Amino acid sequence: AQQAAGNLQGAASSLERALRIEPRNAHLWNRLARLRMAQDRLGEAADLAAKSNALAGPDQALKRDNWELIAAARRAAGDMAGARAAEHKAQGLR
């Protein structure tokens, strides 16, 4: 709700608080990664999506979403080879 209202910093604070309570929740890491992407913090977004992947277990849909986010972050940062590699990993999870 905070993010939808344009309060990205408030949304980030809420997600960080939730992660202190539930640090192994892969979905929360993914949401924080998406928020960092919206804040144009590309490297952090990719790192958080990778953290989400490490915790995702058998959740292929979440892993695919994370790889797509990593690809978008790398593309936005100008790393086309890295973006293609991440897209390839996402496609392998379809």
C-alpha cells in the first residue's frame, strides 16, 4: 500500500522490518528487490533477487521472477551480456 501511494522509503522500511522478523522469507526478499528496482538501485535489486533465489527452495515461479528481475536490473545498468545470461536462466525455469 505504501509503495502504491508513492511512499517508497516507507515501503522499504516496512519490508526491512518484516525481514528482521522473517529473514528466510524468499517472497519478502523479492518484494524488496522490486522496490529497489523502482528506486533505481539496480545493483542492490539484483543482489536482493539473488538472495531471494537462494531461499526460494522449490518455488520455480519465484525463481523465474527473480531471474527476470536480475535481467532487467542488469539491462538497465548496461550489462547486456549479464542480462542475457539471467534471461537464459529464467527461461530454463519455464
